[in-house]
Amino acid sequence: MSETTDTGNDGSKRRFVGLAMAMPEIDAWFAREVLPLEAVLMQFLRHNWRNRDEIPDLLQDIYVRVYEAALKEIPQSPKPFVFQTARNLIISRVRHQQVVSIEAVADLELLGVATDEPGPDRAASARDELRRLQAALDKLPRRAREAFLLRQIEGLSRREIAARMGVSEKTVRWHLNEGLRLLADAFYSEPRHLKS
């Protein structure tokens, strides 16, 4: 019986030693691949999270999740993995914040308070707007669309966009202005009627 316990302990010790031997490799990977993304990740978090005071905690939680995942297997594409982890954490936190007790919901129903959930007509309207936006984005010149998506979706600064696209900040500003102008025209210009 004591042999089984010793074998079990030795097995646990061997797993721990194997893990400890892998940690320097993971530490090096983390420092080389993940930490340089911090500025972009912080910008992403500032763009997508309302409470600025919680952003440092979010960042640390992302780092913990990424590191724990790397203990199992180092991701092949670190940047997409880090940002997907950030998105998942934000979604998880939003869902957690939206949890309401059953008693509170029952009380609101008694008061006759309207829900914030959009009706089918608003949902259909929102889908139509998204389709119009996608169609308008598809019509933008390639470089203007790229700059616009980097700015609005990824939350990059003009300087970061310029570095990524290999152009000057002035050119990025021009692409952003052109993209915005064309999108505004697509959404807000009066339809042209044929003269009779």
C-alpha cells in the first residue's frame, strides 16, 4: 500500500518537474509574443470596456488565461489567440453583469416596466442596417476600407495604422476621411431621382 502511495507521489512529482521544466520556455514565449501586444490590447480594452478602472484587472485576467492555455499548448498564432481571449473575457463579464435575480424580474413585471429587449421590427431594422453597412464597406476603395476597419474595429491609432499599412500618417488620415465621406454618402445622401 505504501508503494502505491509512493508511486503516486513520484508520478505527481514527475508531472510537476516536467511542468517546471516547461515554464521557462512558456515564460520566454509569453515575454516574446504576448507582452509586446500590451499597448494594442490596452487600446482594444479601452475601446470595448466602459469602466476604465477595471481595465488593468481585465488585462491581468487575459494574461492569466493566455498563460494557463500556454501551459497546455502554446498557441501557433499568439495575437489572434490573445485577442480572442480578450473578446471572450469581455463577453463573459458582460453576461455576468446582466444576470438579474428572479425576484427582481418578478418585481419589474408587477410594475409593468417595459423591457429593453428590441422587438422583432427593431431587430429586422438593425439587420437591414448591418447589411447596408457591409454593402457600403464593400464598395470602399481597398486601402480606405483597410484603414477604416483598423481604426473602427481594431481600435488602432493613426500611427499604428500607418505602421501596419506601410504609409504615412497623413495618408492614413486621407484614407480615413475618404472612407468616412463615402460611408456618409452611402447612408445619408438623398437618393437621386430621374428627371421626367
